[in-house]
Amino acid sequence: MFKEIQEDACTIMKDVFGNYVIQKVLDFGPQEHISGLFNEIKGKILEMTKHIYGCRVVQKFILILDVEGQ
């Protein structure tokens, strides 16, 4: 199931309900899934921050990376 999500991650992140799916993967998914999603949005972070739903996923990435960095 994750492969399907990862292949279309940027579109899902911009969806009104899809962004919640990505956020749950970030909350409960293994590190390789989180890294895979991050690799999908690398280079598109600015675009995501300007989107009403995509920005929520970027915020979740920031929270996760901040916690891991502590």
C-alpha cells in the first residue's frame, strides 16, 4: 500500500483528505516510509508550503524532524 502512496505523494498531500493519510504515515510509519515520503517532496517544499493542505504535511515533517534532531 505504501508504494501506491509514495508514487503519488505530492498529489495526495494536496488533497483535502489525502493530507491526513500522509500525516498518519508520518506519525506511525517506519523510518523508511518517512524517508521515502521526504524524498518525494524534496525540491517541492516551497510549492507545498503555499498549498492549503500541503502545508500541513510540511508542518508535520518539521515536527518530526525537530523531535528526531533533539
